[in-house]
Amino acid sequence: NGMDGCWGAEKGEFCFEDAGVDGDMKGKLPFCDYVAYTDAIDKLRFAASHQQSTGQRFFLVVGIRRPHLNWRVPKPYADMYPAEATALPKHNTLDNSIDPIAWTAFKELGGENPFVYTNSDDDVRAFRAAYYSAVSWGDYVAGQVLDELDALGLTENTAVIMHSDHGFHLGEYNTW
């Protein structure tokens, strides 16, 4: 088992768990993002109550892991993106006229050579669908925190800053 409970398919590092849309695993190893958003909601409720009684402002950081690998998501999110209906990259290898100096290998997902397509189309579709599922799960998680902020009447007086550290190439130019 890897972080968050699975390593998934051979190269893909994804798995879809039999959980509801909210990600509650009913006593099994929880999703790290489920833990993050439910904890954030508890902290927001405490902060709102404390702010109302004391006037003290608060600062809260919520880390959402998805769509980082592994792409472990509740099954309803995986069902949104059937692999067979997922588009392939427009450019599955780097053009020979381009210097590969900026190309990045990611062997875990099959990006082994910029000029040689090193996955099957089925693998690429499965990886891309799993990534899209993970993005949708991350969106849901962020939405739960934002919805609670709104429910507590804090939306108008709270700054929300969202950022990301990177994205995935998803097989364009055989880069992941």
C-alpha cells in the first residue's frame, strides 16, 4: 500500500474506491482529502464561533492532495470519465525537430523516451481518465470547504487564496 491506501494498476498508480460522493469510507482507510475537508469544516465552525464571541480573526490552510499521485478517488468520480471515451493526446511524441532538453521523463506512467510512444492507447486513456477523476474529486473537496464558509456567513469577509504547485502533461509529447 502506498500513501492514501493504494498503488493502483501496474504503472498507473490509481484506484477507485467504493465510497460515496462525499468520500466517506465508513471506517476503512479514509481518503486523505476527506480527512482534510472534514477537519477544515470543524476548524471553520470553531473559528466562526470564536470570532463571533471575541472578534478574533482566523487563518486556516487546507491542503488538498488530489490530483497528485496516487489517483485514489471515490468511484462516482471515476465513473464520470470512462477511459474508452477519454481523448488521447494530440501529440503523443516530441517532434524530431525539437531539442529534448526540456523534456521530462516520468517512467512510472510510461514517459520513457520523448521520441517513442511508450504506452498503449488504453493505458494513456486510463491514466488521463484517472487524472480527470482526481481533479473532480479535488474540486468537490474544495467546494465543501467553500460551502461551509458560506453557510457560516463568512464569505463576504474572508480572503480565499487557491494555488497549485504544478500540473500534469497527461501524455502530450510522451511527457506526464
